[in-house]
Amino acid sequence: MNTDQIISQFQQMLNNGYSSYDLLRVAAHFRRLELEQYLYASLNGIVAEGPFQGMKLLPTAHASTLSPKLIGSYEKEIQADLIELARGADSFLDIGCAEGYYTTGFSLLPNICSVSGVDINPDSLEAATKMAEVNNTAFKCHFTTSIRDAIAAVVGRTLIMIDVDGAELRVVDDLFDCIGHNPCREMLFIVETDYHRSGQSNQSAIIEKFNEHSFRLSKQISQDPKNRISAIAAGTTKSFLDLAVYGLEGRPLDQSWLIFKQPA
């Protein structure tokens, strides 16, 4: 999209009564796309720091933003817990895998022998497959639109991530229905909360759903806005506004992550 098209869109938004906040979000989106292109070229598409440091990314993220993944700040709140949960795991299953950031990241861990990614978007699955290929881990990975197929591909102690933009309750039901036919030896879950159609958080409902299946909440992790600021990004700009845009992840402040484990 060129400058004239962007200006035209802004003018149309103003004419249609959009607020200054709406305009700010659109402007931040376009600025982020510019910064991501610059950052991707500067880092040669390689994750600069964090648990997946050295991983090669594709130039476009699906259903999220690219720059926090490049600078290593993406979902920083859960990074340490994810690595701890993965320690000793045999398999990783990501429901809502998008372009494969986590599936490829975990496939790089030597103790993970099997990775499955599920997404309803064929373009995301194609991207996830390609990312695994460019990181030479495709032999470990299996991508599908089917939760049942994904469950069949994992073995042993399995870490399961769920991030499905409001469909968490339905996905958990489908998942446990499939697990009943092909049980894993041990399962650990990390789930990103979202919202009901009413706009209310579905956090309590997710906890109740896992309790029904004899899983208990082990930890709740809230967002911390300071994690959106990265030293890597700070080295590329003198603008505090750009620094904030680099770290944008596109989620509301009250979303959180829930870790569930089976009782000992």
C-alpha cells in the first residue's frame, strides 16, 4: 500500500466519524509494518534473543506481530515457564499454531522428539511447514487442521499450548474427546485466555472446564507492559514511540495465560 492510499484511508476514516484512538491504532499498524521490514532485514530474519535465539523466521507473522518475535520479547511473561514445562517433555502440541513460531521453536529443543501444530487456516499451516523446513526440523513436525490427527502424532509426556482467539472452550472439549481415544502418558497445558461473545473474559470458564477433566490450575500469568520494551529494539531507534510500536503484540491488557497440570 502506497502513501496516497494510506492518506486516502485516513481521510475516509475521519469522514466516517472514527475516533483519534482508531486513527492511532491504524497509524501504529502501518508504522509497525515499516519497522518490521527494517528489523527483519537488519537481523537477517534471525531471532535476536530469548528461548528461541538463532531461529530463522519467515518475513510475515500470522495472527500476531513479527517484530516482538524477532527481538525475543514475544510473550516474555511465559518464556521461563514454557522452557521449564518443556524440560523433560517428549512432545509439543500447539493448537492455534499460526506460522509456527512455537512449533519450530520447540522442535529445536533436543529432548522434544515430536511436534504437532493445529490451525484452521491452510495458509498458516503452509507457513508453519516452511518455517520448520528452513530450520531443518521438518522431520519432527506434523501440521494438520485436525486435533484428532495431531493427538495421534504425539507421544509420551506432552506439553500442549492453546491459543485460539475465543474458541478455547470448544477446543478443550474436542481435545479431551480425542485424548480419550488416544491418551498421552502425561499432559501439561498452557492456555491463553480470551473473551466470550458478550465481551467478558472466558478465564473462569476455562478453569472450570479443566477442573471437569481433573486438571488443576497450577499458575496464572498476567501481562506486564514493561516486557514490551526491548533493549534490542532500543538499539535501532531514538524514538520512544517506535520503541513502543516494536513491542506491540495486539492483545488487550487483561488477557493472561493459565497453566494446568494433573494432580500428583
